[in-house]
Amino acid sequence: MRKALFSALLRQEVAFFDATRTGQLVARLTADIQEFKSSFKLAISQGLRSGTQTVGCFVSLYLLSPKLTGLLLVALPALVGAGAFIGAFLRSLSRQAQEQVAKATVVADEALGNVRTVRAFAMEEQQAGLFRDEVDRAGHLSERLGLGIAAFQGLSNLALNGIVLGTIFVGGSLMAGDQLSPGDLMSFLVASQTVQRSLASISILMGQVVRGLSAGARVFELLRLEPPVPLQGGASIPAHSLRGHICFNHVSFSYPTRPDYPVLKDFSLTLPPCQTVAIVGPSGGGKSTVAALLERFYEPTAGTITLDGHDIASLDPSWLRGQVIGFISQEPVLFGTTIMENIRFGKPGASDAEVYEAARLANADGFIRSFPQGYDTVVGERGTALSGGQKQRIAIARALLKDPAVLILDEATSALDAQAERAVQAALERAARGRTVLLIAHRLSTIRGAHLIAVLARGRVAEAGTHEELLRRGGLYAELIRRQTKEGS
């Protein structure tokens, strides 16, 4: 089940992860599945034993005295109905408790995952206090749940004992009227006490089952969730005819978490094959959104995006991302394994020689070989053992390894110092040769050589042209250049 849930989560669209915090998903992968597994084991082992014992004893009771057995069968449905009513309340309370535990997990996940930021701002006590508050709320809900389960079990035992006392009273009346022998009454009482113990065991088991059902409901809720866009399925373009000609045709888009705020409005742009097209503009203008739509992280709310005349909505997403597009972001993400495996992530079946060549093209081979363990160096969680420029060049090598026809550079040098930027910029220029490149830039100095520069403002292309053409027009691009030049001086 844990493997199925993890696979189901990986299939979800990016918008799902925008709206759901990672800690909550981790809680479902770990705590909820463990709770469900424990409850399932108990229900099978103890539940089957108590259930078969109860059925067998009822057969014996019926053979001893049908009248007394009928009395028990009349009383039990009322007990079962009351138990179902209380159980529904307990399941709701259990779900609240588990959701609160997930919130505490979120706080811990964020604090530990961003421990450098926490340490830099001396926020250890504040984060510890926040975690304590969330855990205290979870503890309060768990206490209420425990009291509810205890009350349920106590009332169940009280009702069952009442049924036994009723059996003694009615049995005594039947014995007084010579309708039941003393021996049969004693046998009936022994069997009914066995039923009482079995039902009491089931009532205790119900407390654990309530937790398990609530946890299982949270897990199956995700297992049944189907992404709007499947990861696989659709057409692909043969490699020999793939040119990399991309067109955005009257595209409009709003993020699912902010449907009332349009990011792109009637956006149109053409990326000719094997040319570099740069997108610049004020922060928040939608530059990175263009890259996200091309990667099919999201679907446009209006308009189409085509690759060599094919609507990308009709193409296989896995083929598009895995073989056609190479994506390099501003903040490269590395995994806590070796440099070799991080680069090979772009093409799992690549040989060592292919990895070395990709690293050479990315200007990364030199510094990698300077490490004592070379390509077998473990980079630490999220690449913490490397500098920003080194991580960026490894990310470039990872993208180049699959030899993509289209390369997306989303502000790939904006967070680097001047020396690291020069090394990364040289790698990017080498990587761009013979490819269609979508370059999203914050530093305008990195886009002077682009074949086309599109200035994005308020979700539309405000102006487009080469660097020299846009400067001569004296529009928004020229204003951005003047502003950055002034800030730099």
C-alpha cells in the first residue's frame, strides 16, 4: 500500500503539490499507513477469532433455548445500532486527531528542511514552540478520542452485562415454569458469558479499528485521486523530424490556487528552431509561468502551445519532459547521493562516458575531478556540500545528458556571484548550440546575444526584438536596462 500511495502521489499534477504541504503527504505515507496496517492485522487475527466464537456460541444457545436466544437477538441490534452511531463520531474525532498530527509533521519538516534559515534568524525556540503547540493540540484531540473509546467500551460492557442479567431473570422464569431445566440454564449462561467476552473483545478492538478506518480513508482518498493529465499517453514526434519550433498562441493562464488572478493574458510568442529567445520583464510578470506551461506543469486556461505544429496537449508528457525538454531552474535541486548519480538522473541508462561528456560541456568536469572522490562524491542533502555555481553546473550537465532539442533556462544565473556566473554562462552558451532555447532572465546582461528578446508585462508581450532594436525604441526594455545599470553603479 505504501508503494502504491507513493506512486499515486508522483502521478499527481504540480497544482496538487502547490495546494498540499509536503509534511501532510509524508504523514499519510508513514503514520496513516502504519495505523491502517496495525488495525488491519488486529481485525484479521482477533476479529476473526471473536467473530467465529460468537457465531458458534449462538448456535449452541439456540439449541439449548430458542426463546432465550430470541431475547438476545432482540437486544443485540439496539446495541449494534448505538455502537455504529458512537463509532461514526469516534471516526470523525480520529480523523481530526490524525490531521492535527500531520500539521505537527509539517512544522517539523519545514523547520528541519530549512535549518540554515532557522539558525540564521535564531528562531530555534520559536520553531520549537510552534511544534509544541501543534503537538499539544494533537495530544488534546487524542485524549478526547481515548476518552470516547473508553466510554464506548465501558457502555458496551455495561450493556452486555445487562443482557446477561436479563438472561438469568428470564431463564429463572422459564425454569420455574418447567420450560427449561437447571442444567440447560447453566449451560446457556456459560455460553452467553462466552458471547459476552467475545463481544467485549470486539468492542475493545473497535477502538483500534476506528483509528485504522480513519487512517485508511485518508490513504484511499489519495489512491483514488486521478490527475487531470496522465503522465503517459499521447503522440510523440520521431527524433529525425523533431525541429524544436515552438509557438504560444493566444495563451491565457491563472494558477489553480489563484483562479481569479490572471498571470498570462492573450500571450503569443514564437521560438524558431535552434534559436535563443529571451523573456524579460518586471518581477511577477509571468516569465517563469511561460516555462512551466511549456513543461506542461500546468495547462493553459485558453489558447494553445505547439511543438512543430503539434499541440503539446496531444503529446505524451513523459516523452516531452524526458526526451525533448531540458529544464534548468534558478535554484537547482540535487539529491543526497553522488555527483555521478545526480547527473545520471537526466538519463538513468547513460554510461559513465556520457556522464563525463555532459559534465565537460557544462564546465563541471574540472571541479568534480578536483574532489578526492571525484564523481563518487556525495553532495549531501539538497547539494549542501557544493557551492551555488557548482550545483548549477551539475544541473546543466544533468539537463544536457539527455541531449534535449529544447532547453529552458529559468533565471539560471541570477543567484550567482560574478565569478560563478561567468563559469555557468560559458556552460550555458555551449549548451545552447544547436538547440531551441527559452531563456528567462533577471540580469539583462545575460541576454544580449539572444536572437529575440520578448518583454513581458502584465501577462502580455509588450515589445519584442533584438537588444539593439529594443534600445533604439526607448520602451520598457530600455527602461529596465537603465534601471539595472543605475542599480549596478
